[in-house]
Amino acid sequence: MTSPSWLIPWTARGRSGPVTDNLLWHHERLYVMDNHRLALWCWWQHLEESRRWTFVHVDRHYDALWLRFNPWKKNTTAAHHLSLEAFRNARTIDGTASFALYRWDASTSALWSLHADVIEEVVFATADEGDDPCIPDSTHLQPWSLPTHLAFLADPNLEDAPPCIVDVDIDYLSWQAPDGACGQVFSDAYIRDLGLSLKAGLDSGRFGVVTVALSPSTTGSWQLAEHLLSLLLEPFPEYAVFAAEAP
């Protein structure tokens, strides 16, 4: 068993936007980041471990930007899979404009563009914000169905089912009022229950990789994002290492 480690050391609670990263921490198949765009790189580290996958996306947003633009087929390279720095610095050009190739609001699009052939099932739990990915036969869960469905997918007795990529953006758990005030949508018990399923799925091998994004810009603040993360990852003993090493 490996020790928890920082792939991007967390030194400050800086701006966290579409292409700015403050941290990336992992312990085996669990990854925590502030910028959701890094999730794609984390999935790549495990994608070859199975010939088929279920993709579970828990997020306020679909993260399906650039569906028609689709720059990944032409611009993604093997170096982006291997090197985190190459991934973070990758660019694409549209006319005379240069853009970061991997953004926090395009991770679903990129995964589907590059790996639809190994994604057997797609499960969304969202607030229907952002471009609809229009993935055929995808399952869309209401909030009250998510805990039961996640526990179902984590069950080691689930026969002939592919392992899951489970992608959680903390902003799914928060709300924002018109005056800018932010708060927690779901009860502590609800969030802890999700966390218990994440741990059960990792322990059983049903979840091949779990990514969790703090997304302080859309959750409302670093403080709220970190509080929600503490509830979600409460079942994980290694979370104490993450919390102790936070700046």
C-alpha cells in the first residue's frame, strides 16, 4: 500500500478557475484536486486496467463544453497521458487564438471524444447546468436516487458489471443565492453516506478510480468546499493526512 502523496503540492488557496490549479493529492485510486480539469489525467492513469467502464459524473454541471469544437482527437498526445505537466500546459489553436486544451468544464466531452469505445454506461447526477452532452442511453439521477445508486454500483456482488470511474465535483453539494451567499444543500448524513459508498467501492474494487474536485470558485468558497470535502471523505482514514498537510 502506497502512502498518500501530493502530485501538485498545496501551498496556498489561490484562484481556481477553468485552467488554474492549486493542488492534486492522491492515495492509490482516490484523487483530490481543486481544478476539475485534472480529473481527466487521473482517469488516464487507470483507464487501461479494464476494457470497459461505467462513468459516474456527480456535479452541478455536465462539463460538456466544446462538443462540436472537439479539439482532443487532433491534439491529445501520449505525453499528456504520462506527464502531468504536459497535460497542464497543453494548448490548442482555433484560428489565431490559442486555448488550454484541457478545461474544468470540458472533462466529460474530452473523455467521451477519446474513449467512448470503452465507456459502456454513463450515469449523471447533475443540476442540468452547462451544455448537455447528449450521450445516448445515459442515466440521469435525481438527488434522492444518488445514494442508493452509488451503493448499488459499489456492491462487490454486482455480477458482470464493469468497474466505475466515479467523478465527484463538490459544487453538486452547494447552492448559491442571488446575493452571492453560499451554503450546503444536503444534510451531513447524506454526504457521509455518499462517502461510505465511495470507500466501499474502492475497497471492493468496483470503483477503479475516484476523483473529487473542490471547485471553490463554483462551490462558493474554499472554506465551504473544504467543509463539504471533510464530510464526504470522513470514512477514509487517509483523509487525516490530507487535512493535516493543508496550508
